[in-house]
Amino acid sequence: MEIGSQSTAQRKNILRYAIENASLFQNGQRLDNQVIVIEGDTIVAIGDRSTFDSLPNDLIDAEHQLVSPGFIDLQLNGCGGVLFNTDISLETLNIMNATNVQYGTTQYLPTLITSQADHMRQAIDLMAELDSADQQGVLGLHLEGPFISVERKGAHQEKYIRELDMKTAQYLSDNQQYIKVLTVAPENVDQTVLDLLTESSITVSMGHTDASYEQISAKTGIGMATHLYNAMSPLTNREPGAVGYVFNQKPYAGIIADGIHVDYTSLKIARELLGDKLFLVTDAVAPAGTDLTHFDMAGLQAYVTEGKCHYEDGTIAGAAITMSQSIRNLVKHADVPISEALNMASLYPAKSIGVDDQYGKLEKGYKANLVFLDDELNVKTTIQMGKHVYQN
């Protein structure tokens, strides 16, 4: 299929082109008849059609579809039939990216859950080997464990959970350019270790934690919460727990909007309390973007039943949702305005890891990651780093 008069093959090699007749949100207001000029992998101009004296010869007609910044998923274990833990390879990343762009995700963090030490090293080594990670949608790693709580391990395998010692923390710090997020249970990490990590560019996230409010409050350097509500001590009348800490101290927090991990009313409450600190994650595993009914979850057999990924005993094991479906769920079930739902999938995750100077907005100077959406918020076209990579 084509947009306007240009074929996909032709468009892939265009160095400078313009998108016209776009509808987009700016500061919550929907604007029509907008033009976006792209050169290489960057937006070089954007505005109302009337403000442009001339446009590049190569034009894409958005046909008044809603154009959003590309979605950013900071917790993606797998999709398209593959799981990062099971096969830590470039092929896996390529399949994940190819699946992502079908659902509007143009940047993501390949997420490695709790596993043996050599898997973590393999994942970091793979990041170091990538020639152009950003062109493949990879912003870095999310290491979800293995430095977590046994009591709140969720789908993670207990035999691989271990302490985060100073030597390992130094190794992670030395490789900080490849790691964006590290999920830990704060109660099991010494402050000296946290200090070393927070002096690096790694965002330390609290997750899979059974800590009390007091235990978390005694630590500094926690900048994020991993899948809010899930695998963390709850808010109760006498113990605020990890959930209470998030609501009161307001670090950034990811949340899964599949209606299985979190009730939509609980999601509404979190949004009211956290505002722009709350962002979408999928926590997706191999079945996302496929019709798989069973899969390998890092060495354990898992199943998909009515959209729920789980072990035989019923334990939730990741999610089968995509980012575009998550956005539709926010709008339909959680009363989130479309503009805010899109922010939760783009701008807010970018802010949480400090890349909002390049990603998460449709503005001059930002990377050209765009998603064209129809009236039902289905993805029709995806442009990743200036390249047309998907057309429905």
C-alpha cells in the first residue's frame, strides 16, 4: 500500500521529505492541517501548512490521520514469538523491533528478567556490539532483577535471585551506557551500592519488593517504580508499603494497562495521584503480537488464557498486550483523554529515563519517530528514525 504517491521502497531512501495534512496534539489541543518536515532521522520543521512557503518535493499525505510521537516501551521482555531471556541475540532484537513497529512502538528497552549471571553479561555484551542501536529502536537494557525479593518474585525464578554486591554494582556502573533501568528490591540493597548506581546514568527502579514504607524511605536514589501495584507490598491502613511510597513520594512509575495486571479503577487512582509521572509499559512476553497459546518463559512452560499469560499454577507471567492496545484501553476503560494516553506512551516514559530532549515529542530537533492512527486508534503507519518501516 502507499501513502500519497510514494511507495514504501522509494520512501525508505528519502533524505528529506514532508508529511502534510497531519492532525496532531500540541499541549493537549488537537491541530489539523499540520506539516512535518523530516531530514534524515530528525524533524527539522513543524507547523501549520500556511506557515510554509514551500515544501520538499517528496511528500507524504497523512490524509488527516492523527499523528503521534512513536511509543516508548521501557519494559519489554519479548514479543512476536520471541523472548529476550530465551535467546539473547541480534535476531531476537530484530524480531522484537519488527513486531513493535506494527503497534506503534519505535523505541524500547529489551528487558532481561532474573536469570543466571552470565545471561546478564551476554545482554550487556550484545548492547555493546550493536552498530546503531538507536536506529533499531533500542535505547538500552532494562535489567529486571535478579536483585529482587523472594517474597515478591512473581514469575521470576527464585534460584537465580541474588544480592547486589559492590563488585557487581561496579560492573553495572562501568557499563552504564548500555543500561537504562535496573529494577531492585530496595530492602535488599545497601545504600553504598545504591549511591554507586545513582552516580551513574542508570535509573534505579523499585520492583518485586516486599519492603515497608519505612524501609524504602530509608534509602535514597530510587527514581522509578516497576509495574506499579504488581509484585510490590500494597497500601494498607497501617502499612503504606511500596504502593504507598509511590503515591506519596511520586517517583516515575510504569503501569500495565491490560485490565489483568491492574484494575482500571486502580489505574485511574494512580493517574490522579501521579499525573505525568505515570507511564505505560507492556511487560510483554513472547505471545504479544501473535496468537500463541503457550510459550517458553525463560525456561518454564507458560500459557495464554483469554489474554492472560500464566504458569500452570495461575501465576501471572508477563503480558500479551501491545502498546497500541494499551492506549485504547486507557481511553475506553480508564477515561483517559487521547492526548494524555499518547503522552503516557511517549513523552512520560522518555522523561523518566532522561531522553525527552530527543524522544517523545513532535517538535523541531526531535528524532523522527511518528505513528499514524485511525479514528479507532489503530496503527496505520509507523516511521522510525525517519524511515518508513510499517504500513497497514
